[in-house]
Amino acid sequence: VQLQACGGGLVQPGGSLRLSCVASGFTLGSYTVAWFRQTPGKEREAVSCISSKDGSTNYADSVKGRFTISRDNAKNTMYLQMNSLKPEDTAVYYCNSDGLWGQGTEVTVSS
């Protein structure tokens, strides 16, 4: 049972990235799933989540209108589309499902 995140990298301000998180050993669609991020010296913060019940989504105020969370149950995968990236979005991003954490993928927004 694990989550495997990928898709991070170095991008210029204003650019885009799409993070993916593949679940193995369980059915991702049965759970509410979320993305978190963390920078050195700070607590891990919630970025976005999507409900397993009705597909409703929630976003941190700092990313509203720029990030989009989604899931593909057939692929057992969740995504985070990040547009209009800002330097303050630089962090390690983690996926989470029912308390299970992925290993994190690093996003750096810099010119």
C-alpha cells in the first residue's frame, strides 16, 4: 500500500506544472485525497482536497484560481494542475489519502 508522487521540477514564475500521485495496493477512489506542501522550517500545509463522495473540492486561499485538483479513478491516480506559479509556491508537495503519505515531489519556482 503506497502513494507515489511525481511531476515536480524547476519552473519559471508564471509557468505550470502538473503533479501526479499514483496509488497502489488500494482503491484511491474510495477515499478523500489531498495535496499538502511544506517548506523548510514550516509546518506542512493543506493545498487542496477532493471528496470521494461527491467530488467536491477545496483549496487554500493562496492557490485558489491557480491550482486544480482532480482524480482519475480508472488510473488510480490523483493530480494537481498548478498554473501561474509563484516563487512562494516553492515547496515539497505531498499527496495524502486517508492518512497515507506519498514521498513528496519538489517544486521550485524561480527565474
